[in-house]
Amino acid sequence: MKALLAMHREFLPGSNELARLAAHAANMRIVFARLSHEYQVNDSVSRFFGRGLEFEELRAYQPGDDVRSIDWRATARTGRPHVKKYREERQQVLILMLEVRKSMLFGSGQTTKCAQAVRVAALLAYAMKHRHHRVGVLLWGDFGSLAIEPAAAADTLNRLLDALSGDAHSMNMLTGTITADAGASDLIRYTERMPRGRKLAFISDFMQWQADEWQMIGRLRQRHETCAVQITDPREETMPDVGLARMTDMSGDDMIVVDSGSQACRDAYAACWKRHLESLQQRLNEVAIPLRRISTRDGVAALTRHITDLAI
């Protein structure tokens, strides 16, 4: 893993950038709405990650109350509008499900998809920190798997950055060894042992997902509030006209030469990318998992807007 990721260390967020992300996260709006319901928490009006609320009291409706919290049975019984009031549970647990395969190391601008994924993870982690919740990480990819148990957001992010910088000695590997393509199966076994009711955020480009991973995310959705964030790069959307070009597959093992000067070739490439996006959206729709797409060109303001609007 050190050889795979350490060369990209300069692209990972530094302490100053993490501080800026933490400041933006303080103003992010997070709502916990279990499955098909929505409730307002501390004037935070977004639909992200499930409810995380406990029933507190039933009382008469007051101007300004959310009409969605009206208890219609109590209203019919008493003849006066009543609302159910909830309080936020003491502590929620968010698990950042971060995939780092070779395709995540791609970036056509000033950053890579992996680095942008870390920024997304940092925003989510700091948003949870401001609400005194815990954050953990499950990291998997070509190197194997890594579990960072739920802890304070800052501690979790520091361990995540150490891992992505290639500090293998600080990593508690699930397998104890680094073996290619072992990560997904280890991850599946680990997630099956997770306590029910956690909040899961899958952050990936979803370029190399296998059948067992799609089965895993479907099963997890039945036990946990789950969302997905796809990281993309503008260069993946269209093929530039640069004449004959050498390209490799996702594994980096096979290489072909394509004529990017051919309009037919570029059109076929664009159509393939469109099918990938449509297939991903369809798969997630089938298991009722909300999706947001984030580009490597998105700045902090755009990242915050995308995450805030993420809806279950």
C-alpha cells in the first residue's frame, strides 16, 4: 500500500485545509430521518442519514411546529392538533465506507479522486463532531482492508490520513496481510458483524465494483441508514482529441492504443460513460440508497452544498 498511495501524499488535505473544512462543516445542516420519515433537529433541515431521534412527548400544536410531526390519531381523539416531539439521541455512529482502488488515484486537475473522497469524508466527520457523534472508517481496495473503530472525528481523520499516506505500521489490517483484491471479501465479513442502526456513507467512484459488493450494500441497507457519494473527474466524461493514445484498463495491466481523433471513438467512449452512470443510479434506486455525484473540480462550497442536500 505504501508504494501505491504514498506518491500521492501531496494531494491529500493538509492541516490548514482540514481546518477550513471543519469551519464549513460547522454550518452544515444535518437531519436524521429514519427511512421514509423526516424530523427536524435543532433547525437543521436536510434529509441525511436517517432519524437518530427518540420520542420525547406529545403536546398541543404551536405555531411554527413542523406539520409533518402532527399526530393525527391524537388530533382526531382530542379534537385539537397535537404533535409528536423528538429529541436527538445522545450519540450516533457514522461509518465512512471509503474505497481506494487504483482508479481512485486518477485526477486530471490539481487533485485526485482519492483526495476529493477524503475531503468529503472530512466534511461528514466534522459535521458529526459538532453534534458530538462518533465516526469510524472502513477502507478497502487493492491493498486489502482497514477498520478504524468509531471515535472522535479528529482522531479518526488523523488515522485515515496516516493510512492513505502509506503508514502501514499504524494500520490495523482486518486480514493482517496486504493482498490484492482481498479487500471486498474482508469488508463484507466485517460489516456483517456491525451493530444494527449505524449510519453508512459509501464514498467511491464505483468503477470496479463486483457482484458481491453490490449484494453487500443491499444487505446493509436493510440494517443501516445508507447513502452513496460518487467521486468523478471531468476527464472521465469525454475523451480528448489527442490523436493516437495509449490507455490502460482499470487494473493497469492491459494497454490498448485508441484513435481519439475519431469522432466515432469519442462518441462510443461518451456513451459508455453515460451507461455507467445510468447503471449505477439504477442499482442504487433498486435498494433505495440516495446518491450524490461530486467532481474533483468541486471546491469546498460545492462539496458542502452537495452533502447538505443529500436526501434519504
